[in-house]
Amino acid sequence: MKHTLFVFLLASLPFSQPSAFSQTSDTDPKQSMRTVRDLAKQGQDSLPKLAPYVTDQDLGVRIEAVKALIQIGGPKTLDMLVQAAGDNDPEIQIRATDGLVNVYLPGFVKSGISGSLHRVGNSVAAKFTDTDDQIIDAYVMVRPDVIMVLGKLARGGASLESRANAARAVGILRGRAAIPDLIEALHSKDDRLMYESLIALQKIRDPSVAPRIGFVVHDLNDRIQITALETVGLLRDRGAGGDVRDVMDHARNIKIRRAALEALADIADPMDRAVFTRYLNDKDESLRASAAEGLGRLHMPEDRAAVEKAFTDEHSMSPRLAGAFAVVDLGNLDTSQFSALRYLVNALNQRVYRGVAVAYLTELTRTEAVRQAIYPLLSNATKDEKIQMSIVLSLSGNKDSLPYLQTISMDSDSEVAEQGLRGLKTLRARLP
């Protein structure tokens, strides 16, 4: 009941400084900060005593209170962290955001931007890393009021840094309810905020948003345009095909052309078959890879000979993996030593290309026939193959995958077993 009431109040009020500050027993801010630090050392039992400091009159005390909440950690800190996220100070918003994510993704604060905060007066600067691939497992449930407050921050936080950080957090926590806030953030014209919002939409993977982000594929910033192309591609929006083809025809550089063809390959509209065929033998290996992917997803039997030849003749790893994907997607389920499907599974052992192979296999194993072809390979799989296939099956498997993940979860190698159990929990959370 208290959570429902809090959500209602949060939704009805703009972010602002608390109208009534807490009056703590310490009148000296420095003493209050020392008290907060001492309370943090006492753990969760000190949370009731820590609560008044979250809304203390002094900014420094409130910052220390949020740091203490993060140090204590755990679900019991969520109420106060949500409250702190409603503060109008950008540093507190950023720290509270990282603290909220840390509850659901322990250890996140070590890589979050709160560790790089630099404050000059009321201005706060932070260093964002370009790596933004963290996301909670599907079985992790996030409280609605957490997504609500993060969405409000992404839409209208106290600084662009706090807004961008909130957008990143929404993606990590798969915050579908905050999609309208991310769409609004895309209209900000701030490159960092737009980028983080697009990445968040990629992680949430709701195809219904695709028509609302098509305008960004024409952005004049290369990074934003490329990320927007990736996003409409991942969302498989055929409605965006016209815009993507226009970008392809008028690309300012090769990077944008590559992103546009990759998006068309993801969308897989039959009207682009001639484009894929033309680029299948291009001198640029990225373009060759996208062309092979596109032909594979079209599932046209007349293209089988061409993609088989592309896979067999290719010497570069990236387009060869794409060729292998296309061969399997077109129905070749052979698992002999030099087959395309075996090649994809073997690539799971190579750190550099592992992510690409996982993505291809995740897409392919949505088909039961592909899963059934792979299952016999698991009995003699390497450690890396078992770990990565646990991820693949957790994302794309079905009820028939449960016994295989169960077996992996009992592997003699603890690392393999841990990933197998994690995959089993994720799959069970996905199944109806």
C-alpha cells in the first residue's frame, strides 16, 4: 500500500527540492556527515536512523546519505534511494540512479559514472564509458516505482548527465514502462542523452516503438545516426525500410553505409534481395557479411547456392560467420566437422568472435529444428561452448531445452554449472 501511495505522489509532482527538510539532531553539517558515515558501517540495521539525512537541509549531508545507502546496499535501501532520486541536485540524482541499479545488478557502482563525478559549484561532470552492454537477467523483477523515477529523470533530470545516466539505467533494468520517457529524451538534441536512450531501447526490444524513432536515422551526428540504424534494424521495423534505403543511397561515409545495410539485413524485406545479392561479393567484408545475413533471413531457396558458395569461399572471419548463419537459416542443418552449423558452435571458443556467434545462434535456435540439431553436440562440447550455449538457449530455447540446461547446471565445472543454472532460471522466467 505504501508503495502505491508513493508512486502516486511521485507521478503527480515535478522534481524539486523537498519542501520540508529533515531536521536532524546534528546542527553541524560536518558532524552530520560523520554520523552518516558511522551509520553506513552498521549495515542495514541503521537504515531507520539514516532516513532523515536523505532529506537533510545541507546538500553535503544528503550526498553522504546516498553514498551510505549504496554502501549498505540491498533491497531495503530501495525506498530511500527512490526518494533521493527525486532530489533536484544532479549529483544526488546520478548517485541514487547508480544505487538503484546496483541493487538489481550487484557491483554496478564500480563501473557506473558516479565514481567519476567532478563537481564545481552546482555543476556536475561525469565520464561515460562507451561500453554499455550490461543488462539484468530476464528473471529479475524490478519494482515499478524504480522504473518510474528513472523514467522521470531521463525525461527531465537536473542535468544532461543525470538524464543520460537515468536513460542508461532504464535500459539495464529493461524498463519497458519508461519507453515514453526515452522517446521524449530522443528529442533533446543532446548527443549523449540520445545515444543512451537508443541503447536502452535496443535492450528493451519492444518492436512497437520502432515507428516513433525513425526520424533519428537521418541525424547529422555519425554516432547517433549509426546507433539509430542499429536500433530500427534490431526492432525489425519494415516501416523504416524507406528511410534506411535513403540513408544507404546517400551515406556520408562507409561506416554509415555499413550500418544501413546491416539494418536492411535485420529488417529482411524481400524488396532488398537485389541489394543483398549485389553486395554479397563486395570488397568490403562488413558489407559482405550484412548481405549474407539479409539473404539468409529472406529464406528464399533460390539463394542457397549463392550463400553456400559465399561461406565456402570466404576467408575473413566476420563474413564467413555471416555466411554460416545464412546457410543454416536457409535450412542446412548438417553438423558434420566442416558444416556451417558446427562452424558457428566452434566459434564460441574464440573470445573475439564469441559475441557474434552467440547472436547468430540465438536467432537460429528460435527454430526447433535448429535446436534439435544442436542438442547432440552438447554432450561433447567444450567448456566455452557449454557456457555460451547456456546463454543462447536461455534466450531462445523452449520447453525442449530444459533438460539440456538442467544437465549443464550439474556440470562438474563450477563455472559451467553456474551459467547453466542461470540459463535455466532465465528460460523458466520466459516460458508461459
